[in-house]
Amino acid sequence: MFRGAAVAVVAIAVFVGDVSAVSEPPRQTYSERFTTDVPGASTGRLYAIDFFDPDDPDAKPHAFSHLHVELAKGARFDTSAIPQCTASDAELMAAGPSACPAESRVATDETVIDTGFPGPGRYSTTDIEFFNNQDELVLVTTIRDLGARVVLRAQVGENTIDLDVPMLPGTPPDGGAAKSQRGVWEARSSESGNFLTTPPTCPKSGFWVNRITWTYRDGTEQTAESRSPCERSSRSDKRGPKIRAAGIPDECATRPFRARFRIIDSSELRRVRVRLGRDRIAASRRERLKVRIPVPRLDPGRHTIEVKATDVAGNRNKRELAFRRCAE
């Protein structure tokens, strides 16, 4: 049962390349990059990771008990931006991934676990699906040859992931261990924003740096870095976004209508906010959005729709549009 848990943990280790460990040879190799090189954009991740015993490549790798991921400075998670999986562990164990809304899935992973036991049963493959929930990731792992499931939950910060891993069945002293891992994180977004966004700017180096730290069961900690290339603008963007609007009636209105907005900018958008009077009625990072205006709920007279847009370079623009609510 717990073999899948180990795999799940590894699945979050989605990045790395150059390892730095004090007086210890590296116990892993990695390759990872964001799925886009555009700053301030919705992104996924592609990664490959292999674990090994540096003293004996044929031996079982070392097992770890905790994983800490730190994405490049400025990258950010927003677990409120897309649908969430609120199923309980019992529901997930019974129904598996189908207990979560399909729209809440953010990643898949295939991980091989090494138990260290001799014979054909030494290795097992586990499939992991990652689902979004408020400030956490729900990991549903399924062991292929057994069909057994394990549910793990990882804590998600602004640009971090933390996961504890239980000991897995395997040879002493540290039990089973992850041997290899291949995963795909999807770029997911909605009108409310992105699940994961790249940093707002690309540094002069031309790459972002992500870090991950493993705490192994023998007390050893190793941190590795991964460089993900990013796109630097050929010229400085100093112009604010242009805001175009349509669908706002010229005559006084009595029925709800949909105001349509298009935001044009040479850089990626950081945020778009729409207010009706003092009330925020929409938020997005997309170039196009439609906003329903609840006219029947308004008092007769003049009303103002305010649209504010900010790009990743920090440029801002605002536009106000007026309409009238007809008197009864």
C-alpha cells in the first residue's frame, strides 16, 4: 500500500539539474523546465528524475521522508483559480481519481519504486494523479500490478510545495525507495487566473532557477537546482495596456447585458479587474472577457463600469464606461 506513497512524493519533485550537497555525492539526477518561456504566463512543468545509490549503482536508492520544492522567485500558485477537489481520503480510496472533478486535475506521473527485495517483484510502477484543492495538492496513487491506492496531501505555498512521505515496504534500513519518475504538469487557468504562473520578468541570465530539497531517512539533506529558460523582451515595454469595450447599451437599460472587453498589450497581462460602482464584479488575466451586468438590481440613473489592466512590466491603464438604468 505504501509503495504508492513513495512514488507520490517523488512526483512532486518536478525539477532540478545541478546538485549541491555538503560532503555527499548526489543521490539523484534531474531535468525539468516550465512548459512556457514567457514571463507572467500560465505554465505547466515537464520533468524527469532518477534516484540511485552513489556507492553502488545496482543497489536500491536511498529513500527520503520529506520533499520541499521552491519555484523560481516570482512564480506563484493560485489554488483558488481553478476547480478544486474536496473529496475526503475515504472517498478517494473508494472511487479513486473519479472522486475529483476532472477540471481539478493538474498533473500526472509515472514512478518506479525499488523495494530492494530480490527477484521479479523488486520493482513496481505507480501511476499518480495530482488534483488541486485549497492550498494543497491531493495525490491519488495507484499501483499498477495490484490496483491498490494511496492518498497523500502536499501543502502549497505561494511558490512552494511540501510533502511528507511514510516509510514504504522494502529492505532495511529505510524501506522502499523511488527509482525513477516521469511527469507532466498541465498549464491550467480560468477567467479568475492561472493555477501556476511563471515569474513576471526574465532575468539577464536568460533562465529561471527552481530548487528542491530532499530530506533522506538517514538524515542527509540534498538540494538541487534546475534552470528553466525564459524569454527576454527585445525592447523595453513602457506602454500601458489598451482597453477596448463593446456590448454596453447607448440607451437606458432595463435588462441584464454582457459587457465585452479586449485587453491589448505587447507584454503578458498580470491582472484585469472590473468594477461596477464600488463592487468588483470580475477578475482575470486573459485578453478577452465577458462580464454580466445585473441591471435589474441597480437603482435608476447613471452607473459606471471601471476596467483596470496591468501587464507584467508593471504598466497600467484604466477605462471608465457609463450606462443608464431606466426609471421604472
